[in-house]
Amino acid sequence: MTWLELFFDLVFVFAVTSASELVHHDHSWLGALRALIVFIPVFWVWVGGTMHANLHEVDTVRGRLGMFAVAFCGLVLGLSLPMTFENAALWFGGTYWAARIVLLLAIQGLPHRAAFTTFTVGAFLTGPLFVVGALLPAGPRTAVWAGAALIDLSVPFLARKRLSSAPFNASHVAERFGLFVIIALGETVIETGSAAGEHDLDALRLGALAAAFAVCCGLWWVYFAFSAPAIHEAIESATARIEIIRPVLSYGHLVLIAGIIGIAVAMGAAVREPAEALHLDEAALLFTGTCIYLGAFAFTRWHMFHTLATPRLVAAAVCLGLIAVAPSIPAIASVALLAALLIILNLVEHHVVPQTLHRTA
């Protein structure tokens, strides 16, 4: 990983914060779906930059200028994202198209052009679709943008044979996606810290902030204690690395990040009013987001090793049950219950996973 890539990632800290703001303004299922639709192109721009840096030398004058250009597009995407369904739709669609064109031009004339197909579709099909959608009313715009996002998501699968020859660097690509998880977890810290700062700090709000931070730590532990090394090992040992990168990193991490954003928004609401019960939609964001986060790991483990992540699946099921409980208890209790669940999960895995690895070895 280079200093250039770390600078590139700074822009997407802002983009994740903007996605959280969009969900914060509309907690409904439709609002969450719209937020996901417009977050997919933002994430896909980051994935495009990451894959370009993985396959090509970017620490050159040309490479730096190309990454700077994509980063600026990401900055404008993040700026316009909260207002994409109001007066910033054309800025959003046009900037996404520009980012895809820059990525396409960046790989022209370079070796390892196996990713050319994915960048071509973005530049000539989905980018224009986002611009067309921006010119439509909100309802048709959502439909057109959803279709464009699904096309973008399908391209790595449809082009898997071409991408199978790409010489992906396992350590680099695993590090990069792990760093994006850190960016999303950082958003939970920003969201809860900002929420606590909106009022005078008292013992109850400090307790809610502590519980929210414990949740952040628990989510970090779930990913980085065992999953991150397992992902790196699976990519390193795979015959066709794209068969791990595509489902586990490109798709699986999109789901992980979406879950974290939902958790961040709900915990911000809990820290603002810790004595009040969470509304049902906020409770759904908190516990469904965690269920999605844990469920994504279960999917990736099955895909990589064909084994069940039983503790995580059980914890995910418990999360779904807690949705019904949360609207009748104080918000601080809901967050504390989630923190306790994650602590128990990590303690169980700390005992069970090393034994499983030992038996496998």
C-alpha cells in the first residue's frame, strides 16, 4: 500500500459520512434502499481505483494524476450524495460518469489490462445511465439508477473468465479492503462522537457513548481477529484469485460496509437520546445492520472454506430477535445489549476458532 492510496482513501471517509447522512434523514426501508443504490457507485469508484492500483504501477506522474482525478470525483460524489434525490442528482450522475472515464483512460496502454471490460462498461453504459436517471423525476430516477447499479455489480461476474488471468497481489488487495472497513468503522466513531457533542455531556450520555464504542470495538474484533487473515490466506492460495476477490471482497465488503453505515446511524440516534427508546426503524438499522454484517462473514467463510460460521449465524439470529425488544427499552440498553452480544461472540470465537484451526491443520 502506498502513500498515494492512503491519500485517495481520505476522500472516501467523507463519502461514507455522506452516505450516513442520507440514511439519517430517511430511516425508512425505501430511504435505506435509495441510500444503498447511490452508495454502490461511490463504492465502485473506490473499487476501481483500488483494482487499478493493484494491477498497475500508480506511483508515477501519470498514475498520481489519474488517482488524484478519481479522488476529486469521489469528493464531489460525497458532496452531492446527501442531495442526490433533490437538487444534486445531475452533479452526482455526471461525476460518476467522469470517474469511470478517468479510470478507463488510466489503463489505456498499460500492461495487465484484464480489467478493461469492467471499466469500459462503466464509461459507456452505466455512467451514461446515471446521467440519464439524474434528468428524471425521483421515482423513475431510482429505478434507472438501481438498474445501472445492478449492471455495475454484475460485470465482475460476467467478465470472470477474462479477470481470472489478472495477476492480483493478494496482500495488497486484502489490505485495501480491510482499510475500507476501518474507514466505515471510523464513521461510527464520528457519528456517535458528533451526537454526544450536540448536548451537554452527562453520565447517561457518556454511558451510551461507551456502549457504542464497545460495539465499534466488537465489530473491529469480528473482522480483524480471524477473518482478515483468513481472507488473505484464501486469496493467496486460490488458483484463480478473482474467484475470491469478486464474491468476498467486491460483493461481500459492500454488504459489510452497508451494515456498518446502518449501525452508525442508529447508534448516533441512541447517543443523542439515550433515555428514549429507539424508533422501530432505528432499531432495525442497529440490529439488522449487525445481522447483515455477521451474515456477510458467514457467506464469505462458506465461499472460501465451505464451513459454517455457527457462532456468527447464532448471533445474527439473536440480533433479529432484539429488533422487537428495542422499541420498549431505553436506547442505551439496546446498544449495551448489542455490545454484550458482540463481546460474547468474540469470546466464544476466541475459544473455538483456534481449536478448529488446530484440528484442520
